[in-house]
Amino acid sequence: MHRRPPRRRPLPRRPRHPLDRAEDHRPRPRPRPLDRPLQDLRGLLLTDPLRPADTFLAAGAPWFLTLFGRDSLWAARMLLPLGTDLDAGTLRTLARRQGRAVDPASEERPGKILHEVRRAEQHLDAGSHLPPSYYGTADATPLWLVLLHDAWRWGLPAGQVEELLPNAEAALDWLERYADADGDGFLEYVDSTGRGLSNQGWKDSSDDIRFRDGRIAEAPFALSEVQAYAHEAAVRTADLLEAFGRPGAAHWRRWARDLRQRFRDRFWTEDADGRYPVVALDRDKRPVDSIASNLGHLLGTGLLDETESALVAGRLTAPGMDSGFGLRTLDAATAGFNPLGYHTGSAWAAASAVLVLQALLGLEADAPNRRLRVRDRLPAGYESLRIDGLTVAGLPIEVETDHTGAVRMRAPEGFGVTTVR
């Protein structure tokens, strides 16, 4: 007598996600540049085991297929024009794990957003090892604040925003109380354990913060882009506090203004080609003078004025940084440049394709005030184009260009549209 094998229970299916819907109605500029990035990103979707309805993007495959503060936040922010569900899931997943104690072994501090989560301790080269929940990151906390603001502007419901405001206030407290260890007015980091990450910005390899002559700088470091994130976080969160009737907005605008002036005084240097901001200040507060893609992270944060932004853009588009296929992470003329190096030459990010499209359109959202902004005309090569699959506050946006590149937007009912050159 043969026994019938037991029926297998089907695996639970992941709820349909905005990235799936974006694939159904994806923006279609020639020649469909979003097809492959959206396909790759769907493969990185994970759910929070503490609340499976909340989804987020893992940092990458295969070694980084887990929750990373910085990477998950950046990816969610880049995908905002496709909807706010991913952003809400990412914000809540990280908020549940926000620091509550002072723990030197894990670099946890009250209000701090973590760096990464693993099932077990992670062993790295040279004897380094990270605990399962590791908080060694200088930038995830201000990036969390910026994403909360941007998600609100793209239509994250006010109730969901308000639920996260206590986490935002705790993150602001970390900026002021813990992030500036030596009291010089800048956010800095150092691996105090000797076993964690020696670099705790987005370039977190041990060899990436170096001078032009190739010498590796010594920590503690105050990274240029971390100051920019902190400035933007303070200004944007002040807007949130004010909009929701909570105290502190005026204080954080002053804090940002003072940081902006300190940065102008200490981070700018000059060479034969003119002025530029350095990558970091080192242990002795000396400017680390290499030219790197870190500069690009300063743009759009409000830290630079119009003239300074133009100087930075000029450096990024010069031959040493512009490879013709994208920006190098380190200028080719810098000693130590390696075109295949992880943080000393190469660059990558699947979610950036949506951000490129948003930049091309000049698309900005202000859902609380029911306004959208878009360019009046696109560059040559984007004529007779139709883009759908974009949303604001869960409502569809469609953009078309005619044979001259002139832009026409179909906005949701009740939204005003401003066109800019």
C-alpha cells in the first residue's frame, strides 16, 4: 500500500507592492531605461519580521541582502515618485530599531538609526567583527529625517507622519547630543571598539578617506556629506515640526544656519583650478584634500549657495571625475585611484534610474499644499515622450512632451502645476 505524500502548504505570498505596480505601468521614455532597475529592485524587497506589512529594500545582493540604514533609506527616497508605501515601510522598520541606550560595543546611542542588521555576528577581514545589530554609521540618522520630510511632501498621510514625529525628535537629539563628540560643531565618528568599521560614511572601506598624495587619513573624521545631510535634516525637520504644531523649529533653523557658516569657514580649500570643498576633516582637523564624488552629495541640501554649487558641479563634470559612463568615486588624478576599487574609483545604484528621471523632469511635489513643479521643456532627444506610472499622494501623474520637447503634465484633480525653465 502506497501512502500519498502529505500536501505541502503553499508559501505565504508577499503582498503586491508599488514596485510591482510600477512594472505594470512603468514610465516609458525611450528606450525603457527603468525596465531592468525595477526588475532588480523587486528582487531586493524584504519585509520586517516584526511587522510583515512593512517592506523595505535590502542594500544589495548577495552579501548585503539585509536591512541597512543608509542604503535602504537612499533607495526609498530615490523611488518616491512611484509611491510612498516603500518609504513608510522603511521609516517604520528603522524606527522600531532606533537606538535607546548607550552601548559602545554596538555603537548604539539614543535616537540613532542603525547601520545594519544580521542574524548573527559578522566577521570581517583583519579581525573586525560586527554585532547582529550594528549602529556604526554617521549618516543614517539625518537621512532618516530627510526621508520622513520628503515622504510627507510626496503624500505620506499626515497620520502616519505624526506617528513618527517622536522618533524624529529623538533623532534630532542625537544630532545635538551625541554626533559631535568633541564639541567643534561638526558631526564626526570614530570606531571606539577597534573591531567595527573604521569608516562610517557611505564610503565605509578602510582605505577610502585619503589625501591627494595617497596617504590614508586618520580618524576621527568629519565627512563633508554628513554635514550636508545634517543641515538638510535640520531645515526639513523644522518644517515638519512647524507644520504639525510641535516646538523646536526656530532652534533647528538656527542650528542649520550656524553649521552652514562653519562649513564654509573650514571645509573649503583651493588648488590651481580654483576653490572646492574637501572630503573631510581628519583627526587633527586638517582638510583631507582629495576630490571625490562625496562632493555631489552636498548639492541640493541647502548647505551651499548658488556660486558654491556651480563650483562643485564643475569639479564633478571635469575629466578626472566624469568617466563618460558615470561619475568616479575618486578623481583619476588622485594617488590611490583604482577604476575597479570599491570606493576608490567605481560607482553603482539601481534605484538611481528613477532619480535621474525625476531630475530630468525637474519634478518636485508638495502634497500637503496640493502643488507640483515640472520643467517646461526637456532637452533634445526627449521629444514625443509619454511617462506614466508616477504618483503623488497615491494619485497618478502623467507627463507628455510634444515634438519640440515642451512638457504637458496631467496632475491629479485639485493639484496645481508650476512649470520652470
